Amino acid sequence: ALNPKPRDWTDHAYMGSRTDDQLYEVIFNGKGSMPAWGKSGQLNETQIRSAIMKVRTFDPAYKG
């Protein structure tokens, strides 16, 4: 029911085209209806980097 729909983290074409730094920027600063988790102080750099590593594992083609 969310509009826009959240990203499909299992989509290899999308996830493979994004660097960790690009994902970090979106999590830190927010984008569209996604809140700015870093700017708001909800997550620190280590927590954001950990979240990115976890999200990467959802891509079945990820080799880590």
C-alpha cells in the first residue's frame, strides 16, 4: 500500500548498479518519502554501513 513502493533489494540489476556510497547517501539523507536516518541521528555511520552489508545479502547474486 506504500506509494511509492519500496525498492526491491533482491533485484540484482538495481542493487548491482548502486555503490555502497550511493546507498549510504540515501540512507543518511533520505530520498522522497524515505526519512533521513543519519541526519536525524537515528543511525550512526557504523549502523548504516552494517545495514548496507545486510541489504546486500538479499540479492541472490551477491558474492560479498
